[in-house]
Amino acid sequence: MRIHSRSLVIGLAVAATAVAGTVTSTVHATPAHAATCNGYVGLTFDDGPSGNHTQALLNALTRNGLRATMFNQGGYAAAFPSQVRAQVQAGMWVGNHSYTHPHLTQLSQSQIDSEISRSQQAIASAGGGSPKLFRPPYGETSATVRSVEAKYGLTEIIWNVDSQDWNNASTDAIVQAVNRLTNGQVILMHEWPANTLAAIPRIAQTLASKGLCSGRISPQTGRAVAP
């Protein structure tokens, strides 16, 4: 009888410990999930996907509770379709960044059409859905470029802040660029610079300190809004 009683006591103690552990972990987890968003910003990453950088960037973003819009080149989407699917599975949004990243303003209307339409098709075929957002390479646009965008139902997205990561900006400089963002604004980053990847945890901290959250970019307004 004493053996059964002792077993019962041990069993109750183990159960209590398990419950306590559950409660403790819930308490720790709640603030992160209950963070107040006083505004939203659009984190964007150009020039993907790739076999070398995409997954590391996605891991860093998800680990730090961030979502972003990935402006993919159609040629890369065709070459690395699994990475496009990984972007979507990680909760990111996929936009069109042309097929080969040319200076669109130097092309004919038919060439511009080819760049945009082939990229739309490649991204959709890779599992990225049909993009609603388009970022012209180098931010170069014209009335002709915009008319082709409109043909495919695309909203042109430039940026409010340039991180300068493409120009060898330091991790500190990239974080400082993010710090300049205000509600609804969009920042330009790229998926390949090592300093950008290193900046991700500090980007999350910076946004949290300002009460800002990473959001999606509205095709209606071109501004960052709640996901």
C-alpha cells in the first residue's frame, strides 16, 4: 500500500512539474505573440532566389519573427523553383523583378513586355503564385514601363529608404537605414549581401523598439499594411 501511495505522490509531483513548465513557457511566449503594432513597414529583398543565399535569409527572417516581400527575378525563379516555394512556405510574399534585371527604360515596349511576362510565368510555375507587385530593376521606370505593368495588373513598388546594402553598406548602416522607416514605408534590401543577413536580428529589435511590425505591401496603395 505504501508503494502505491509513494507512486501516486511521485506521479502528482511529475504532473505538477509538467504543468508548471507549460505555464512558464506560455508566460514567456505571450509577449512575443502579443507585441503591439503601432504601424507596419515593408521589408523587401531583391535579386533572388538563389541556391546560396535564399534559405539562410528565410531562416533568419522566420527566426526573428519577420515577414518580407521577395522581389524575384524570373530567370532565377526558373532555375531555383524550390527556393520560391520555400519563400512562400516561410510566409513571405513574392513580387516580380523582371526576368534578367535589365535597364528597362532602354528597351522597346515589346522587350519590356517579355521581361515582365516571362517573369510572371516563371514565378507562377515555380509555385510563387501570380505576383501583384513589380519592382523595376534599379528603380528605373517610365510611362512605357508602367503601361506594361498595368497590362499584367502589377503595382509598381520603388522604395522610401535605400539600405545601400548593394553598395557594401555595413551592418550598422543597414540597421540605421531601417531605423529611419516610418509607418507604411518600404525599404530596399537584397538577398545576397552578408551584412544584410547579419543585420536581421538587429532589424527585428529596431522595429520592435519603434512599435513597428513587418507587413505586406498593398497592391492598392503601394504602402505597407497589416499582413
